Amino acid sequence: MKPVIVVHGGAITIVQEYAEGYRSGVKSAALRGYDVLRQGGDAVTAVEEAVVVLEDNPLFNAGHGSVLNEEGEVEMDAIIMDGKDLSSGAVSAVRCIANPIKLARLVMEKTDHVLLTCKGASLFAKSQGIPEIPGEKLITERSRERWEKNLKLASKPKGTGTVGAVAVDSQGNVACATSTGGTTNKMVGRVGDTPCIGSGGYADNNVGAVSTTGDGESILKVTLARLILHYMEQGMSVQEASDAGLNCMKTRVDGTGGVIVVNSAGEWTAKFSSNHMSWAAIKDDNLQCGIYLGENENIPVAETL
Amino acid sequence: MKPVIVVHGGAITIVQEYAEGYRSGVKSAALRGYDVLRQGGDAVTAVEEAVVVLEDNPLFNAGHGSVLNEEGEVEMDAIIMDGKDLSSGAVSAVRCIANPIKLARLVMEKTDHVLLTCKGASLFAKSQGIPEIPGEKLITERSRERWEKNLKLASKPKGTGTVGAVAVDSQGNVACATSTGGTTNKMVGRVGDTPCIGSGGYADNNVGAVSTTGDGESILKVTLARLILHYMEQGMSVQEASDAGLNCMKTRVDGTGGVIVVNSAGEWTAKFSSNHMSWAAIKDDNLQCGIYLGENENIPVAETL
């Protein structure tokens, strides 16, 4: 079947000044993932590579460019899941590595476990030869400024973005990957929805794959990714299920966010109840992309090269 | 309505020598939770107090008596959830405290977050005046012997138990609580299903509450607690939904475990696909309890006093 990739760069408010950077970031990530798929690569590798592009881009809240916790440090969460056999790997509150999504994949493939946290995740990274980098290398001027500004506020801002990808490969396998620095000025050791299976993402070849972003604590309370797949199992389309999931999160726990979804037939959607969400999708050699509600730029992949 | 409490002491193989201890442990926990409910206490307090009894009992793999990780240390996970508003609190890989379930409740009630891990969980415990205890105080001779024996084995044993409780209070509110030392000889920082919402437990007044135990990585892959509640939303009874959830886990990821479930009408069940599971339930001033398949001891609460 024809492969599909969808990526998101977080459900956040995006000011005009940064809009083009977000657009070009999600396009690059989608093109990287699509390239993997077009060469016959599997869905897991495609979502991993797409997320690495976003982790390496300092504009996005994941990897380099992650927001800072209350102590001014970067602690990151990530998850990857293979819809073929429901295998999954995740890391929470991990520090001083460039690409948490690569470590999540190693947890999935090299251990008997699904989730490693904090010091244990670092020990495992070291055992796998992943270089430790100084925490400051992940910090941008923008994330430090935001942190300093928030230190003075009484109430902390919610949801400062996440990145993610979902894909179907030519064999019909689905996968998801999500990575984040979490919420800015969060408590030390705060773990959000991202590394929690069924909340930050879920993938099942029988149904499809979801990656979520937004108010992490709200996403957890409704296990948003799994909820949307349950709606799809009950016969809803990817669009209907995404709307129903986001609506449930709004009505039950007053949370907003965004999702990208594919089903195993290759139908996909990108939906959000937040102000904005950067996203890009490629199917049939055609790239679509947007940030604002109703925005949908259409470009043949050949013209992007 | 009439309150109900159900507790479990883990889905594990229980040798004859320990059977009476497990039975008496789950009975005590259920009686403690029921006492809270009978005095008009809420479901959240009932499940917390029941789990504290099991954490304090060295026979069970939670709190005092937790199994040891590969380095011979205790790292514990716990979750609590209030079905009234889907609020939840959890801790993962926390060390050197007596009652992780109490800390999980404080995360729920005193922070904007749902899950705190490792060092961050310890910092928060300190800020709340929870005494730090030496890690060795949580270790029993039995858990150290098991750890030493497993060090010599090539493949690590799966699922070494969890404790949990679900309840409906007289107001019709449901809640769940789950607490564990995880799997014996686990990697440092391994987080299982217990603190992951939807896997180790879930509670929603619209449906019911679930606490799970067993092979943690398998429970995560099928988000067992949320899955069972989805089945109930689709019209299955608590028994049918529990069987269907455990069956899904067996067929999709070859995992075994056990669950305790109540719905918001006060119907309850305790089911397991593992060899044994210690459980106790109280409804209508009648206590039921068992360990082996088909075992169901029946005692009026008045006779236990």
C-alpha cells in the first residue's frame, strides 16, 4: 500500500514571527520520514527519523530547544510504539542526551521493559554508547528567556508543545513517536502524557496510530491516544474520532490539545482544539501543511526538493 | 448507595506456606477500607487506606517488602485516581519512603501535575514533610533472598506482584489505587504499568474503577484498566469486561495478570489469568476472599471483628 506520514510540532500559540520556521520545520520532518517510507523503510524508522529532525530543530520543544523545569534544567520524555506487535519503548525525565526518541527505541528493542526513567534511563543510554552531552547544550536563548519570565508569574502556563509523528508503511504497519521537553517551569521530575502509553501515543495495526500534544495532564486523564483509537474501533472515521477525543478532553477536564492520526487504510487527519498546531502530512507524493485553523498548504513533494 | 471495596495482593504464584498470610493480609486491607466507607468516608480515602495496610505488610510487593532492582535497591511506583473528576496522582521509581500511595495522593491534591518521578518525587515528599527512611528499612529477608537467587538466573522472572484497591462510596463515587515495588531484579529506573494512568488503574464515575496486577509490560501494551472500562462502556458486565481484557492481553501480547473492578452501580469482580491472585471484597457487610481459582470464602464482617 501507499505509505503515509503525518508529523506535528506541538499544539501551542504560534506568533507570526515564528510561523514560517514552524512550517518549514514540520515540512522537513515529514519529508525525512517520507523518504524512509519511499525507500521501503518501516513505519517505526520513519516516525523515529521524523522526530529526530524536530528534536534537532531548536524551535521545537523537544531535544535541543526543550523548555526548562523550575530549576532551569532540561528533562525530556519520549515514546515510540510499533503497531505490529504493540511493542513500545519510552523514557521519562531523561537529561543530557540529544535524541530521547532514539533512546526510547533502544528501550523497546534492547530491554525487557517499556519505560525507563531518570537516572536509570541515563545509565541505559551510557550502556548503549549514546554520548552524554552537557545539559546546557540543549538550552536555547528563547527557552531560557521564557523560563525567566515565567519565574515571575504566579500561575504557570500550560502545555508548551511536543513533537510527534505517525506513519503507515508499504507493508501496512503503523507506528507512532512523540518527544517533548514537557511544560515550562514544571516541577523537577514532572512526567507528562508523552511517555505514558495510550496518552502520548498509541499504535495498533488493527486500528491505527495516534500522537498527541497539548495540556499533558488533561491528555493523561482521558488517555487521549487510546480513546481516539477506541472511537475508531467503534466505527468512527479518523476525523470523527479525533474530534470526539478532543471534545471529551474539553468537556471532562477542560483541556485543549492536538492530535495526528492515521488508520491502517492510510486515512489520516491533523486536528487541534488549541489555538494553533504546526503539522505536515505526505501521501501520494503530495505534501500538506498548516498551522492556523483551516490552513492547508498543498505542494507536490517533487517541488520541495 | 451501599459502599463496596475490593482489594488485591498481586497476581502471583502463592505457595501453600504463605497462603494464610496473603488471605489475612487482603482481608485486613478490605476491612480497613470498608471501615472508612461505612463511616461515610470517600472512595479515594478508602482505597488509599486499604493500600497503606498492604504497603505496611512485608508479605506484599509494595512499600515494606518491595522486591529489589538489579542493584539490590527498592524503587516503587504508585497511582491513585478519583472517578469524580478524573483527577489522578502518581509517583514512579521513588525511593526511601514508607507509603508511595500517600505521596501519589499528595501529587494529585497539592500539585498541577499527575506524575512525579525519581528525584523529583523525593524532593516533593520532603517538601510535604514525609519522612525519608533508609532504603534498607523497606527490604525484607525474603526479598533479598529472591534477588540473590535471581542474580544467578539467565532470564528474569516476570510480574512479582502489586497491591491495589477499588471502591464505590455511599455517594456513588468510584476510585482506584495501585502500589508496587515492580518486578524483581528489574533495571534501575524501570517503570511498569502501575503509575501509568489507564494501565495500572483508572477510575471514572460514569463507568467504574479498575486496579491491575501481573506482567507489567504486557498490561502497558494493552492499557488494561482503560480497555476493561471501554468494554464496560460498550455494555459488558464487570465480569465479561474483565475476562475480555485479560483475554486480549493473553492473545495480543502473551501476558497474564489479574484485575479487580467495580462499576458505579456497585457490581464488582476479581479475575485473574495468572496462577493465583489474593483478593478480598466487602459489600452488604459481607466479606468474600480467595487466592486460588474458584476459591470464595464468605464471612459476615461482624464475625471478623
